Amino acid sequence: MNEVRKLLDREELLMLQRKSTWKAAWMLLVNWCLIAASFAVVIARPGIATVALAMLVLAGRQLGLGILMHECAHRSFTPSRPLNDWIGQWLCAAPVFADLSIYRSYHMTHHVKTGREDDPDLPNYRGYPVSPASLARKVLRDLLGLTGLKAAATLAVLYAHAEPEKLRFGYAYKKQSAERAAMDSDSPGKRNARHLLWNARRILLVHALALALLWACGHAIVYLLWPASWLTTYMMVSRVRNAAEHGALPGTVSQDIWSNTRTVLAAWWERLLFAPNFVNFHIEHHLMPTVPSYNLRRMHRLLRDKGFFQQAHVAGGYVQVIRRLVSKR
């Protein structure tokens, strides 16, 4: 951040950090329109080809909603903090089986401890580069749903053991002393079940509404595209995106942003699949996490024109990144 302040004047910094309700609304609309279009194509022309195409597009949009949740976790999406948190929870996090508040705590730890042994994201990128056969096995596990089932089980355990107060959103979840005493006297299994249901209540409500809407339209079965994509194709694109940000770099396990973080200059189809909502400008995000994602491309150009990226790791696309992920050089 201090390095950025040396190159950008006050007006440029304020411009980059300025939040826009209209830009946020446009990004949200684009993501949800692509989701609706994916369902519409399968409904209009059901078949193996349309289902496969829809699951790829939905994977990119599930990642897209995750990125918008990430923006809301930084409170950099909209000027209004209550609106920011409402959008992040109900329109971004819950649809992808996540909770905004618990993700916020997790992700802030990643920013503080990037590259350290206690970085919660370290397992996502530490092992690279790998052999081509190893990467192929990982992708196969993703597409078979094995990675997704493991991720779902991890989330279930997390929500079952997390105290409800730590996951509250927008209002406090408080119990009367008598109710607390009753819960404390419950068996661990019963208490964990209560925690799981409470902590996942918004997720359950959002998906129940989605299923009800498709049922009312006479196409309830099409809802399965969403969890099927999350369990398979989403895990694949998320793997590539996670590894691209910090993996296969000389300083992967270090605290030096110039040696452990990568920006990717993505093509349009790569932005559709691996890098929605400008997530590919990752060095820029780590330099100034308060800059909204819709301003990161402008930030990249400003810093590039000032010679700021001469020491940075900037890839020419995700194809190039994947080659580095399977290279021992």
C-alpha cells in the first residue's frame, strides 16, 4: 500500500477506491442473467451438449458470485454498508452454499497471512507446480464430484461446530438464559444439528425459493444443474483460479507480494470461466484490498504506465498459467 501511494497521487487513489452502486448493480445483473440464460437453454433444448455447456457457464458464474461475495466481504462493492452486506449474503453467498460473515473472517486472515504457514488458503496453492499426470488426476476428481463432496462435508462440519453468534448477519442471534441452559444440556450431536440448521438457514431458504420458482415453471428437475455444477465443474475452475493467484511462484511460501502473487491478463473466454468480475487482477487487489473489483483494471493500467509491474509476476493468460502449474522450471 505504501508503495502504491508513492506512485499514485491523492486524486487517483480516491478515484480507484470510489464505490459505485450502478457498477455494482451491472456486475450483479450480468452474473445473474448468465445464470438464467444457462437454465433457459437447457429448458428450451434439453440434451447432453446443452447440459454440458450450461454446467461450464454455471461454474464460471458460481465462481463469479463467490467473487462478488469476496467484494462484499471487503465492503468494497457498494457505497452502502447495509446494502453491501445484504447483497453479499443473499444474492452471492447463500446461492453458492456460503455465509458472508464466516467467509469474511476467513478471508481477512488470508490477507494478513498470505504465504505463511497459517494462511488458510495455503493448501489451495502450496503444492504447485505438479506433474501433468498429477494435475490430470486432480481435475478428474473435480469432474467426478469427489472434490465437491469433500468440500460439502467440510462446510457441513464447519456450520455444525460454529457458534451461531459468530455467524450472525445484520442482527444479533441471542437466546434467553433458559434456552442456553437447555442447549448446553443437549448431547453434542443434537447441539451440532441445531447449529447446522441455524447457520445454514439462509442457504436453505434461498435454494428452496429457487426450487419453488422452477417448480412453478414446470421445470423443477432443472434445479439439479446448480448443485451438480457446484460439485463438479465449479471445483475444477475454482482449482485453476486458486492456483493461478499464488501457485507455482518463486516465493509461494513467503510474505513478499512480488514473489507470491500473480496477475493474469485474461482473454474474454478465460474471464467467462476462470476470472469473472476482474479477479485476475490479483496483485492489484492485494496491494489495495479496498479498491472495488470494477476499478482494478484501471488500477492495473495506471500502475503499468508508471512502470510499477516491472518486478511483478504477470501472466499472459490462463493457458500460460496452467503450463507453469505443471512445469518444474
